[in-house]
Amino acid sequence: MNIFYLLMPLALLLGLFFLAAFIWFAAHGEYEDLETPAYRILVPDSNDNER
Amino acid sequence: MHFTAVIMKVLSAPILNSEFRNCMHCGNSVKNSELSGFCCRGCETVYGLLKERKLMRFYALQDSDNSVVKPVSNYNVDEDFSYLDSDAFKERYAFNNQREMRFYLEGVHCAACIWLTEKLPDFVSGVEFLRLNLANSVALVRIASNGSFAAAASELRKLGYFPHPTKQQEFSVKESSENRKHLVQLAIAGAMTGNIMLFAAALYAGADGFFAQTLRWLSFFLYIPVLSYSAQSFFLSAYIAFSKKQVSIDVPIVFGIVVGTIASVTNLLLNSPHIYFDSLSAIIFLLLSTRYLLKRIHQKALNSSEFLHFMMPSRARRKNATTGVFEEVLVDAIKVGDIVQVHPKECFPADGIIRSGESSANIALLTGEALPIDVFPGEKVHAGTYNEAAPLEVEVVSSGADTRLGKILSSMEASFLKKAPIVSYLDQVGQIFIFAVLFLTAVAFFIGFTSSWYEALNRALAVAIVVCPCTFALATPLAISLAISKAAKLGIIVKGADVIERLSQVDTIFFDKTGTLTNGELSVLQWNSFSPEAEAVLISLEKNSRHPIAQAIQKYFSSAKEKVCIAPTLIGFKETSGRGVSAFINNIFYEARRSSIEIRNKQKEEILSVVALYRNEEKIAEVILGDHLRKNSLEVIKKLKQLKMDIRLLSGDSESAVSSVARALEIPECNVIAAASPEVKGQIVKEHKNSFMIGDGANDAIALASAYVSMAVQGGMEVSLRAADSYSSVAGIAPVLQLLALGKKTMNIIRHNLVFAVFYNIVGITAALSGHLNPLFAAILMPLSAFTVISYTVFRLQR
């Protein structure tokens, strides 16, 4: 049973890490345009060097 | 703005051809034999440009994508974009140190377009960066400090994408930061709910002792950000409702959250097992999700390219007083006394007097009159009407808000403000609901109080938890957002969530005539020939004129038959305004001229004009012109009558023109109002309680704004689009039927959900009041009921 006291904080930390990553992406506009990237990936040498 | 709509109409028309060759740029069949391998000059130029710039990869990308490039058609490379670099313009449209600007690009649609437009910095010096959003066809262009927006725009134009600058609207910045915040709130609520539920599972499964205690405290800590950050908007809106002494749907939600939180925290401190952090955070998460969905679907409709198209600045060509050269300026910059030039198919930018040129003007959008009128120097033309035939120079006598159009606009805005806010069905029910909940909780408390203090609290809590506002708070917004997105798929943009509800109450429908029930353009209704040579003669005569009548005749003959006529040589061609055209062919004098209109009542469509062809004053042919009814108008009206709708016709056109249309559509005389001014139209519509107005022009704008619910049809003016609650991008009035059906269906689903909720609540509350339902079981039952209504809503509306 005692292993839970180690695993639970670890699991929570892992979850919090992904939550933080999501928040960071949301704050940087990653979820604003959900359509164009699907097309842009078809274009190999598009100007992806900015942003 | 309307100009482009006209082009799109022309482009979408099927092209008849005899040869089976395809254009090397757009893949359309080639009709014009002068251009080898291209359908039009524009396509040829773009192809040449791409070849020269070594951008031929465009075609490879486009093939792999199976998409179709639109033909470039009307090609005017010398378009003047210099106004983009003027300080006054940059002040309003550019941002980020005036180095960035957004353009709506007409015609972008595939991966190849993204590739091509984003290549712009490679071959236009001064352009640093271009990023295209395909969802709404908006490109963000950044230029170097010495760069020019005009250069970028004219290059885009050359590539076949017409750039229209769009304003970086303040609300769109606000909108995007609000969206981000909402998304973060949603993410936190989701992540915390997931973890709390895992702990709850362990607790339900029978964890005990110190372990259970740890799990409860952990749930509490994870619940704190959900309550304090994610649930902010509920508290805020409940507070606003409270301070206005109103009850919104957020009030019962906040009540539930507060009661649940207090009870859970008390039990946590008392070491009792009854905590509800899992249900509370789950309900917050679900509510936030549906709200986010509704918001995004709504924004998507309002940001769609069709809509943006109309929000573009209008321009005009003004004569520079010192140099005498015409230059492009924004319409706002035009002042009284300026001379502006207006090309055919362009909109007059202001009210003015014609100084030079003879033409005809289409005034249908301003007055509803279907027949174009001939205009001469010295006559007045109005903003919002269209020049049809020849270039004109107009001296401005009033501009902006002082024009006829401007006055209609301001009175439309006034009627918008006066429009009574709708007390939605939801809020009415919610109001009863909150008082019922408060009352029942109190009752539960007192019933329980007879046995013990603890029992009283427990029963009150069970009532508060089992009572589920989810039907109102979850399923209803979901139903409405699904209905809005369904409408968008049908090509109808719905501007507000309450429109769906209003639609279900409509009983009187007002139609505008010109452009709504009819096509709004002159076309040939009938062609009577008494002599074999008549057709060839008429075609070659009318070919030389740009008058709307001549163009309608040309269009009729070019599309009706594929006959190859050998055009006879004309000698001494003469066009007389208001009369017709004449010339000598093989020494015989031919004249095509307007004859007086004999209204034939048996004729189903409206006759606007009759042109007769004379050979040496002997009548050899007759063309009857009018405004065709839209193909499905009669059918739609019949179906609307079956729905017991009161159909009315409201037009600014003359009595005779309107009544013949009414007869054709089987609308009784008493329901027809002709020669109504825009203000009168608005007044009549306002007098009916549940009115649904459908129109297209500026003359409908006030009526559209004052109607209970309204729709602007395709091809309408910007003003009407702004005034109406919804906008159809599909030709004709068939969307009216679809929209009404959708409104009915959606409200039906909402009512079904309400019936279920009432049933569920009666059972739940009875059980809770009698003490058969403990709060823990209530907490399990509540999400189940939410799940039921949500799946029913989705299931019904997806089909």
C-alpha cells in the first residue's frame, strides 16, 4: 500500500506537466487555426521558419 | 463588394463549349480560340507569371490535392493599390508599428494556394512574411520598414487572388484572448476532474483509514483551482443577474455549486465520507465544454469568408483636384464637391450629379424597382445603386451619413436598438426552476429537522444535488449550437443563439420582391420572330450596346442556342438613349427600339420592357423582357402555406409590377403592399408580432432590423446583411423553409428534454424529500441524467 504515497504524487506531477504544456500552447495561439496546418503539411518546403 | 459577387455569379455559370480542351491554369474547358491553351487572358497571365518565377510546382501540388483553381477571368493587373500605403489608411488598417496588415484573399482554397501565397516574400522585396489562414481566407502580411503593402497586394492580385484589406477588429483580438482563457479554464477543469474521479473511484471502492483521508484531502486541493478559476464565469454572470434583480440560468448552477462545496468541505473537516468534489468539478467541466462549443461554432459562422467578404472597406476613384488624375481612395474620404469616376457594374460611392457620361443605373437595391433607369448628365444618382452600362463621372452632393443610403442605415441602427430583448424560454423556465429549488430545499430541511440536525442537512443537500439544471444549462445550448452549425452546413449563417428560438414562433412571413422572389435582373422572357434573319440582325445590333436591355438580349441568345450566326456588317450604327439601336445592313435600315408596354395579365411573369425589331419600319421581331421569378419561389411559398404561414409581399416597386408577381405566386391581393418606402416597410413589419422578414436590398434594411426575425438572401447588400439576423449564401428562398424547420425541430428537442427533466426531478425530489435518496446516490444520478439529455440532443440533431 505504501507505494501509493510515492506513485500518486508522481502521477499528479506528470498530469500537471501536460496541463502546463497545454496551457502554454493555448496561450501561444496553437489552437486558433485548426484548419490550415492540415493542408500546410502537404507542402514540404513552405515557409515554416517563422512562428 | 457587390461587384465581386457579380463576378462569382458569372464564374459559376457553366461554360458551353464545342472543343474539349482544358485551360492550362484552371483546367476549365477552353472556349476562346484566340488564347492557346487558356480559358481567359487572366489564366494565361498567371500561368506565364508562375513559369517566369519558377513556381510551376503550384500545379503539381494542386493535382495531388484534386482541387480546382478558379479561372481568373476578369483580369486587371493595373489595379491601383497605392491607397494601401497612404498614412490615413495604414492608421486604420495596419498594426504592429504599421508593418502588418490582414487581407481577405479571394480565391484561396487548397494546399497549392497556401504554398504559392506564402512564397510571396521570396519574390517581392520588402515583404517579410505571409501567413494564410485557410479557414477564413485571411492572410497576415508583414512588410519591412521600407516595404510597401501596395506591392504585396498587387503581386497577390497578379497571382489571381484578389486581396481585400480587412480591419484588425478590436473585438477579434478580444475574442481570441477570451477563447484562450476559456480553453485554459476548460483544460484545468478537465485535468482536475479526471484526477478527482480516480480518487473518488478508490473511495467508492472502499478505501478507508488514513489512505481514504489522504484521497479526500487531495480531491479538495485539486478542486480548489476548478472552483476558483474555471468556474469564474458562472459566478460572474450569476452576480450580474443578481445585481439586475433577474434570474439567469447561472443562478441555480451557482446555488448548486455553493451548497455542494459547503457541504463537502464541512464533511471533509468532520471526517465524514460524504464529499462531492468529483460531481461538482465534473459538472463545471461539462458546462464549460458546451459553452465553449457554442461560442466556437458561433464565432466560426461570423468569421466565415462569406461574412468577412462584406466587411471590407469600399473604395472609390476620386479625381485629384490639382493633377486631374483619378486615384483610389476610401469611400469615407469622399467629400461634397469631389468628382468620382464609376465604372460599369460598380456601386455609386455617394449621392451625386452626373457630370459626364450616359449610362443606366440599377436602383433595385435602394428602391426595389426592377427596371434599370437611364441616366444622363445633370441627373442625380444615389449611393448604393449600381452603374450598369458605361463609365460615369459624378460630382458628389452628399456623402456618408447624409446620403439616402446613410439615412436608411442610421434609421436601421435605431430600430435595432429599439428591438425588445427577447426573454428566452430558457430564462422563463429557469426562473420558475430556481424558486422551486430554493423552496424545496427549505422544505427538505424542515422535514429532516423533525428528526435531527444532521438529517435536515443531508436531505436538503440531496435535493440540491439531485435537482439537475443540466437540461437548461447543458442540453439547450448544445441543441442551439448544433442547430447553428447545421444551418452553416446548409449555407445559412445565423447571427445569434436566440434566432433559433424566435424562428419557432414565426407566423407571418414578409417577402421582398426584387432580388428575393425574383432574380433581380433583366432577362428575356419571350422571343417572337416573324422573319428568319431577325435573330442574326438583332444579335449584331445589340452586341454594340452595353445597355442592360442589350446585355440581357445577348445573354439570352448566347446561352439559349449554339447556333453559329454569321454576323452581318453594320454600317452607320447609332445608339439613341431611351430609344434603341439602329444601323444599315446591306442597305436595309434596321432598328431595335423599345415599344410601349402592353401589360398582359395572362403572362405569369412581370413584363418590364418590350423591344421590337423593325426592318424599314416593318416589325419583324419582338423581345419581351422582365424579371424572372426564381425557379423555386412558387414551390416554397406553397409549402409555407401548408405550414399555415401568413405570406405577405412587401415591395418598393410599382403597384402593377408587384401585383403580377403576387398573382404568379398565388398571394392574395390583400396581403400585398406595393410602393412602400424603406421606413414604411419597417413600420409594417414591426406591427406584426412574430414576423419573419426576407429581403436583400438597402430598402429592406429597416424592415430586416425591426422584424422579430429576419434573413438576408444571397446577393444582398452589406446593409441588409448587417441588419438581418441570418444570412443565406444559397440562391433563392428555399433556405427559409430549412431555417423554419430547423427552428421547430430544435425547440421540439429542447421541450422533450424539459419534459424528461421535469419527470426526473419529480422522482428525484420525492425520493430525496422522503429520505430514500442519500446525497451520494444523488451525486451519481445527476451525471446520468445529464448524459441522457445530451445524447438525446446529439442523436436527434445529427440526423
